[in-house]
Amino acid sequence: MGFTESTPIQTAAIPVVMSGRDVIGQAQTGTGKTAAFGIPAIEHVDADDRNTQVLILCPTRELALQVKEQITQLAKYKKGLLVSAIYGGESYERQFANLKRGTQIVVGTPGRIMDHIEKRTLKLDNISMVILDEADEMLNMGFREDIEQILSHAKEERQTVLFSATMSKEIMNITKKFQDNPEIVKVTKKEITNTNIDQSFYSVKREAKFELMVRLIDVHDLQLMLVFCNTKSKVDEVVEELQANGYAAEGLHGDMRQAARNQVMNKFRNGNTKILVATDVAARGIDVNGVDAVINYDLPMDLEYYVHRIGRTGRAGKLGKAFLFITKRDRSRMRDLENYTKVVIPQGKIPTAADLEKARADKFVEKIRENIRDEEDNRPFENIVDQLKEEGYYTHQIVSALMRMQIGSARRSEFRDEDISDEARSSRGEKSKFGAREKGGDRFGGASREKRRNADGGRVTEEGMTRLFINLGRKDSVSPNHIVGAIASEARIPGRVIGQIDMYDKFTFVEVPHRDVRKVIEGMRGKTINQREANIEVAK
């Protein structure tokens, strides 16, 4: 498969999983964890036994398919081994047929696995290994009850392996209940975020994000890239703009039917789509080789997702790029991100219009050089050049006109260089260590107590939005995802309309549309967020 050495998580986890012990593995996307549990799973299976012996649970259809495909590749020389993926959105009949063939390794999403258990088309009597992949994401998506039921159906004399990016209280509760003296295997964030990825951030005005993105794409000559947005509506908007400007782009988010999602992923894998724009949850399981760059169009609401995002580039020993767009409102969370990843992200230089024109010209000149080398194919066009020269035109006039026709047809920007950067308003102080502020300052740059009060509780909100106060924060093990999920569910409003979330240790501010304020406050009255009692009111 082209692997020459094992990754840190593979080195640490494979021997322990092979020993038969229960394992807790902490590792993010892009660290090679599929092989870390997949290789021991393959070795574990008796290929002569047609019963299901290994069950692997994944949060999304895309990840289940990716895991199934990679395990199938890894098992190429284990004759008689069958691997099946079971997930929602595909017909039961096809899955029934696969299970009836005698699949030894089943990979699936919790909901569909439960359906098959209840229909008695999947029996767990002979399961001797259960693997939970990205357990934290499964819990965030509300699969806790399904996971517990599935584990309770499997026989007690089994090996349970759990992989998660984070070790929350909920994860630890599951390990205590369903694992026997597990060994913890951990890969640090530093190992993840520094490997083969050139990171940079850009201070940009909100309305100029698209302009900055296409400049970076053209100047760096990016061929295959992932763009991450926080909302489905933003994904659709960015895709529409990219397509209107001639870029081969497609979107991926949770509102799409499974057939459409599969079609988009196939086009991205085979190179017909160059730019895939996605939300975090929809992008789980995307594993495409040769991704040149990851563009964080929005700073993720949950900082853990940043590591997941950038882990999709810089693979297989190749250098990848990770661009992060920061607006004025993201400044404090940018510092939080650096503290979280233990990496100082350098500021990138925004390409100017002149840089863009030079990059396009250089690319065009290189194309000319390539075509000049192929003399035989050029002969029919030499007659046209001769014809124009006979009419009195000079060679340099002909070439100049052709170049203007080609390069001149390129997209013209409506932005001046000075209209893109937000640097003047979002410059950060010199840092002596990760996340440190200017000497004598604090998170608001040494502002007076009155100004700090305004910045915390009374800053100007986006037009059409109202700022709400929630009595829960980071110390309550609450994340932005929990808040969005609770409000969307209890107030019955779309998650995409929820605006800026500013999270602190003991409280949180969240912006919602004016029209939904009463629905949110009444809908959340007496309710909990991540099993903690929540009190929501309009911010003073």
C-alpha cells in the first residue's frame, strides 16, 4: 500500500490490541488509527469461520465506508475474509445479502446496526472484538443509547477497543461500564499538528473571505483541496460562488441524500472535483490522498475540529498546507486555538493583485513551454501564424494578442488589496510563549475594567441577532456543539441560524435571530445541555 513506517499511534496501539487487552486510544483523524485497529482485527479473524467475529462502530456513513475499504485493502492476502459496511441510506436487501454470505468483519453506524440486531439479520453471539471508532463524535451525535444497547448484546468474553479524539466524562463512563482494565494509548497534539503541515492564518474582513481564498488557490497553484465551513448554508453559498467563477467545486453537508453524497465523494476521489466544501460532521471519513491544502473558511466552533480538519492534508510523507481565515470577532478564540494545539500559527501574507497576475502569467508561460516541446501537434497552428504574418502582423503582436485573450479572460477581482486585510484591527501582540498576551495586557489587550465589561457582556452583535447568556461554560464539559444541538432540538430552530458562540470557563454567550429569542428561552426552560441544567436569558 506504499507505507514504509508506522505512525506513532500504530507503533503504540498495534502490539497492545494484538495482545487481546481492552484498549483506549486517543488520536485524531489523519494519524493512521484505522490501520492501528484494522491490522489486529484482521489477524484476530478466523477466515474459515463464517460467523461475524469483529464489529466496528463509526459515527457516519462516509467513515464506515472508508474504514471498510481500508480494511479490505489491508486484508488483500487473507483468503476467505469478508468485510461489509452497514449504514443508513442503503437498501436493507443488499445488506441482508452481504451478511448472509458470512461476513466476518462488519463496519457500521450505530442506528443501522441496531436495526439489523432487532431484525435478527445480524447476530452478535460470536463477536469476540468490538471497536468504537471516533467514539466522541458518536456521543455528540446522540448515539449513546444505541452504543450501550449494542455492547450489551455482545457476549461478555470479548475484547473492546475504543478510539476517541477526546476523553470526556461520557467516554470514561462507557469505558468503565464496558471495558475491563483497559490500557490507554495516546498520541499528543504536538505530534499531530506539526507533521508535514505548513500552517498559517490570515486576518481578513468577513466579506473578503472568498476573494482571499481564490487568490491563495491561484497563487499557490492548488490542485486538490478541502474547504471547511461551519454551516450548511455557508457551504452552499461558497460552492455557488466557486462554480460561478469557473472552479470545479462541490459541497457536502448533512441535508444531502446519501446517493448525492456518494456521487460528490466519487468525483472528488477521481479528481473531477478539485475543491470539496464541507461541514465538519459531513466530512467525517473523508480520506483522499494528495490533498494539497485545507482551507478553514470559518474558525471551527469546537477547537478540536481544527486538528481533524488539517489532518486531511500532509499525508504519506507529502507536505500539506493549512490556511485559517480569522475575522475581527475570532481574535480571542485564535489565542485559545494556539493554547489548545500548543503551536504558534504564523501569520500569512495576503497575496496582492500583482502576485495573482504574476502567478497566472508564470503558469501560462509554463504551459507554452510544454506545448512548444510537442512540435508535431503544433504544425497545424503554424499555418495560422504564417497567414497572420503575411497580412503584415509581427510575431510578437500575434503572441501578445493570444496571451491577452487567454490571461485577460481570467476572473477580475472587485476588491482592492487594502479592502481584504483586517490586519490593522486584529493585529496581535508579540508572544513570548504559546498564547501569551502583550506584557501588562489581558485577553482584551489591557483594556480598562469598563471596556472589558463591554467586551464581555455588551459588545455589538451582528445585525438581526440577539445575544443570550448561558450559565454553563468549558468547566462544565460543555462544547459549542452541545449548545447548538440543545437549542436546535428544544427550541425547534435550524442549527444553521445560530450565530456567534463565545465560550468562557463558567458561562457562554450565543447569538440567535431576534425572531427566535422567545422560542429559545421558553424551549430551554428547565432543560439541560450535556446533562447539566441550563439557564438562558438575554445578555445584559
